[in-house]
Amino acid sequence: MSGLWSLRRTCSEYRHGEQLNRRAFVHAGMLGAGGLSLSQLLRSDAQAAVGGASPGRETSVIILWMRGGPSHIDMWDPKPDAPEEIRGEFGTIDTNVPGIQLTDMLPQTAKIMDKWSIVRSLHHHDAGHSTGDQICFTGYNSGPNPDENIHPSCGSIVAEQLGHQRRDLPAYVMIPRMVPGTGSAYLGVSYKPFETGADPAQPGPFKVQNFALAEGLTVDRLGDRRNLLGSLDRVRRELDNRGHMEALDQFGQKAWDILCSPAAQKAFDLDAEPAAIRERYGFMPAFDPGASNRCGAPAWSQRMLLARRLVEAGVRLVTVDLRWWDTHVLGFDSLRRGFLPRWDQAYTALINDLEERGLLSSTLVVAWGEFGRTPRVNKDAGRDHYPNVFSAALAGGRIQGGRVLGASDSNGAFPKDNPKPPHDVLATIYQHLGVDTKKSYRTPAGRPVTVLPKGEPLRELFV
């Protein structure tokens, strides 16, 4: 019996009045033992949406996080006139927008250049993966432990300020799990992302772990009054000691709504997607179980498809982990055989899919990583970490396609025109969703901290 089928049966039986009520279900440990743990449960936003609703469909954001640092020179900012040790092994290709060229490894993306735009002059100061993550997700430098947020991520800010588009769906989702910079910091655990846990890049059926009942957990077992009362007493004692009993009731209600929501089950049910659509994005794990690393690149194409399903259903912000673009050794080989062809197909499929479904005008898609790569090719035929200049791709929302914002110098080493900090990308995300970037939150030490310390939306790209 599949976990999803078991969940549907349990929820159905609950609705038909078997000896199981919602409070007993939550307090008995169902959400801890078989579904959402208490810490996971608290990730669900406790508030209804605040702030004005947008006319028509509400807005959403997909962040395609190219962790490791994609090479700007080998993707979006080629330097065909630079020396070989700078320009690398790839050529250039004209796009469908006159005057804009990409690397010749992105032929499909070049054909839809009119639907997306490039920022070529991003820069910051930190060449560390996790520390760079923190800057790009929060707008602030990291703390002593760069893997843990000391400031909330953009997704957590969105969840806190805007809440849920739909009561029965999370506001903020990570596919498949959190990366440095994506936490909620002093906003509290209720604004951490909902992690799918299960990975669409892995072979076999896609099954969200949080929606599956633990082995051996049945309605009869939950309905055993003795077990229910014993579990309830243990949970109550633990939470009363922490002063969180009332919070459990509130968050438990929300967790139950999501856990038994037909909308959530449908949105996360990637296996319900037609095979033709899955193939359009590229690499289906079920069809090729041995290929996850055959090209030197992870099979994250299906993660991008799941992101489309989630924003279509009503999730506000989805971050997709597309690691690992850390091409120090044999970088051109990895890019040629795996990363760039896979990216070319999946990114093109996502943009076209959103447009065809009428979602591109309401969905901002931001593709970037924590930095770029060094202009000079290293001795191992790769490129190293480089934050001094890098690129990002943006599409959807108010972004006018077919534009290039800013420029790097002739070697792709530093911004030449219109330099932009990562904060401007965050400000663009926040403006698209309607987040107040001037709002302050208090840290545990009582210090007020604004959402963004600086940054302006990338208005040069707006329609």
C-alpha cells in the first residue's frame, strides 16, 4: 500500500466519523511519528495572508538555485574575442534577439531569448559557497556558522509577510531540501520552508515523505484510546513545560489541513504529470535509473517541473536546488556532456510551459548561483570560485524578455557598466510579490533589522 493511498484512506475515514478526531490525531503523535514532525509542523505559517491581494491571480516566484556557481563566461556572458585561456572551449551562438549572444551550448535557450533577460554585472565580495548563499538569499553576510541563517531567507520573509495563497498549501517550499541561506533565523521555525525530502531526480515513483504514514501506523492503532491518551499526556507535558500547548493546537490545525488536503496531494503528485510533459523537461528517473550521474550532472530537470506544479497550485515561493555547478576540474567536459544540455532543455521547457499555461505573467523565475567562475581557465581545465562579477537569468512577471542589463569587461573579470549587487535581485523578487522591504524585525538580542539593508528592483528590465 503506497503512503499516498494510505493517507487518502486515513483522511477519508476521519471524515466519515471513525473513532478518531483531529485533536487526538495530532496530539497522539501522528504528525511526529508518521507525517510532519513537530519541528516540521511548525514550518507551516500560522497566519492567514496579510497585505493586499493582487488583482487576478496572485504572484509566485521560482528560484532556480544553481549551487556551486555557474560559469558566466561559459553560459550567459561569452567572450569570443578574449584569449583562449579566457574564452574557454565553447563558441557563441546568436539568439532570436539581434545583438545578444550566448554560448553555443545553449541553442534551445537562444531560441527563446525574447522571453527572458540577463543581468551581466552582478557582484559581491565572498568566494565561499555557504557564505555566498547567505548573501544571495538574505541580503546579509553570514554569521560564524555559514550553514545556519542569522538572518531570514527571502522565502521566510515572504511566508511571514504574505502567508498562504491557499490555506491547504505551504507558502514556501524547498525542493528537495534546505541549502545554506534558506532558513528562517529569528522569524522562528514556523517560517522555515516545507521540504519535499523526496527528490524528483531519483529513480522510481516520487513520494513526498511528509505525506506518508509510518509503517504500522493505522487508524485502529490511532483509535486505541489508551495509546491516544498516553501519547497525548506525554506531548502535553513536554509542551506545557515549554509554554507551547496553544501553539501546537494552532500549528497542528494547519498541518492537518495540509496533510489531508486534496490540493496538496495533487500538487506534489509528480507522477500524475503526463509522460510527454516529463520528457519535455528531460531525463525521467523512472525511465533511466542508472543515469543520475552518467553525464557528470545530477538529474534535476524533474525538480523544475515539480516547481511549476507547485506555483500552479498556489505556492508563493519555491526554491529548487540545482547543484552542483562547482566545475574546478574538467569543467568544460562536465558542462559539455551534462550540465549545459540538461539546463538548456529544462529551462526552455519551464519558461514555455509557464507561458502556455498562462502562468508566466504571474510567476517570476530567477536563475542564479552564489557567484560566477574565474575568467582564466585553471590548470585542471576548469574555473574556480569568482564573486567579482557574475550573471543571472530572469523571466516572467514584469520582466521584459530580450534584454541585457549591465556588462562585464572584455575578460569577464569585473563589472564594466551598471554594476548590480545581489540585493537588487532580492528587491526584484520582493517587489514582484508585494513584500515590504523596509519592515524591521527584532533579533533575539532586541536589535531591529530591516528586510534588506540596501537594493533596488531591476526596473531597467521591467515592461
